[in-house]
Amino acid sequence: MAPQKGKQATKGQKQIVEENTATLNFYRNMVFVANGIYLTVTCVAFDSFSVQMILLFLFSAAAYIGSFQFMAYMARPNYADSGQLLDSGVDLNMEGGIAEHVKDLIILTTGCQLLSLISNYFWLLWLLAPARGFWLLWVSILSPWFFQQPPAMQDVDEKKQRKLERRMKRH
């Protein structure tokens, strides 16, 4: 592919606000559908709720609420008193942003919740979230810090090198 010529197209603030609203609506609907299916199937298929089932449902609800509220906070636009858009908030659809990881957490929670209707062992898929977090921490922060190359020695003139060696011998 040939590199693109000219300036890369950017989104306007109004477009970012509209796309953020659509993204939030999509993930809100995903959460409601997943919870609706989960609660309907558990009420119909199971005679009684176990403590484990209730705790895992509450944990998934906390993950949903926390993730969704965080995304809504990031995407909150600021308007002037006259109604003019001052700041569109963070673009939730930006590649490589924190919102991408939060959306992945909502998708993972939805998958765990719906698959847990087959077997409760699918809740263990939630362990992928801290594993991914540790992987990102390792790749972006820890590994470069641990395996950092020592600073390169400056190229020293042969004459200067001999002079330094003589000084070192004297002291």
C-alpha cells in the first residue's frame, strides 16, 4: 500500500460527541440484554438462586456499572452557557486508548455471564482481565525498564583515552 499523501483526516468535535453517544448506547444495550437473558434463564431454569450465583451476578453488575460510568465520564462533553460545544470529551472509539480496554472488559463480562448459563466454570474467564492488565504493564512499563540498555560510552579520542589513563594511574 502506498502511503497516504497529505494531512490525515480528523474528526470534528460534534462528530466525536455523536459517535460517543452511539457507543455508549450500544454498550448500555449490550449490558441490558445480557442481564435480561441471564436473569430470565436463571429464573426459569433454576429452582433457587445459590449464594454463588448471586455474588457473581453482583460482581458482574459492579463491573458493568463501573465500566459504563467510567466511559460516560470520559465522554462527557462541555458546553458554554450559550450552548456552544467547548470540549467533546475523550473519543471512545480511538484506537489504543483506555476506552478500548474498558469496552473489552464489558465484552468479557458479557461473555462470562452468558456462558455461565452453560457452566459456572466460565466465570473463570474473568481471570483474563488481570492477566491482560499484567501483560500491558509488563510490555509497556516493566520490561523496558528492566531490560534497558546501559548508556553507550561516548567515543573517546585515542589521545584523550591515554591522557585519562595516565591521570588514573597517578591517583
